[in-house]
Amino acid sequence: MVNFKKIFSSKKSLTNYSLNYDFESIKIPSKKPSCIAVFTGGNAPKPKMCSKFLADFIPPDYVIGADSGIETLGVFRKYFRKMDFTPDAILGDMDSLKNKKLLKEFSKKAALEKFNPYKDFTDTELALILASKLRGPDSTVILTGGSGARVDHFMGIFDLFSSHIAPDFWLTESQVLILLRQDKTIKLLPEHADSPISILRTTESNTKGYLITKGLEWECDKFRKAGLPSISNVISQKNFKSKIPVEITAKDGDFIVVCDYDCVIV
């Protein structure tokens, strides 16, 4: 019989799990950054693909690299040469980082905090916990990376949209996920008429909340009352021809809007 107690006796207990951590080697600046960019491991979009979408958010005021996310960060840094994508903080267990030279290069200026692989949090969670400590009421947190073959990793990040450390934007390899908080409205104008606009519920509730929309091919009166409200919706032909953006308002709950990078937030 396997003695699990003995196997895990040297590892930190997972009891009383909560998304909180007090970083020891990372100094929290007194001035709240307006834009916090978090780069994590896994698949990420090409910088060129999301450059138009990111136009209003770069250069970021504070940059966090989580584990192999610094490799994606390095790619973005080369592409946006005229903008400062140098990391301010690097954290994680570094078990998936292949280019160790980047860690040595970036840690000359960035605060570095390493973790044991046997820890309560994923590296992405740690990075977003730090971002939540940095952010002010008007701050924007943008998470880049984290999509790919590992379904558990993807769903783990998606689940964070129901937590207090949720990012405002999650840039995956092909689409962006936008957190639409209760009583907030987003206006989107896609470049192409057939660009999908999907709306998801967070994992917190299967039926909570409702939406008010204008300018979609299938408006909110046709949305599902449980689960995913609307999948592969598109802008109406009338709005597209007149260049009138789609409006989506969340009521009695938070939602997630998924769209291509050609969508402009008006």
C-alpha cells in the first residue's frame, strides 16, 4: 500500500486554500500602475496579431513574467522595440522555462521570486495575485499566454474569471477574452462581418445574470438562459455597413466576451 502521508509530509499543506500570497522579494510600488501586463507559459498570440487590439494599452506601466511566460515576453519585447516591455517582476518555479539565459538577462533589473514546484498556486495564479496587489480602481490587467494543449491549464485560468484576481483581458493564441463586469457596457466594432462574437458565463454560476445587446445578428432575446448565452454570434449587417459598434451590457452578474483581434473596443 502506498503511504501518501509519507510522500507528501515534506510538502506544504493545501488546506485553507485561498488566492492570496505575500511576496517577500518584490517591492510593491506606492503609485498604482494604470496597465499591468502579465505573461505566462503556454501558447500565446503573435505580437503582430494583437498589436492593433493592444494599441490603447501599451506600453504597460508594470510587466510581470511567470515562468516560461518570459519567453513570450521576450518575443513581445523584440516586436515592440520602441516600447518598454522589460519585466519589473519575475516569478514561478521555472520548471517549464527552456531559455535560461532570459532569466539571467531579465533578473538584472527585475525583482525575482522563485517557488518550489510543490506549491499551492500555479505560476499564472501567482502572477495574477501580484497584479491584484498592484492594481488600483482604474488599473487594467492584461494576461497573455496560457492557451494550448493542456485543457486543465486553460480551464484553470478560465476559472479565475470568477475570482478577485481575474484579469480584464486574456490574450490567447487566436482570440481575446474580455471580462465584462456587472452593470458595465462594452462596444465592439469588428473589421470583418463574419468575425465571431461569443458571450460566456463565468464558472461561478450557470444561470446568473442577463445581457442587453444592440447590433448583433442574434440579439439578447434569443440568448440561452443557462450555460453559454451566445456562441459564434456576429455583428448585424446593418451595423457593419454603417460602422456602428455592437453594444453589450451585463446585468446581475459578470460575463466574458470572446472575439477576434480584429475587433476594436470603441
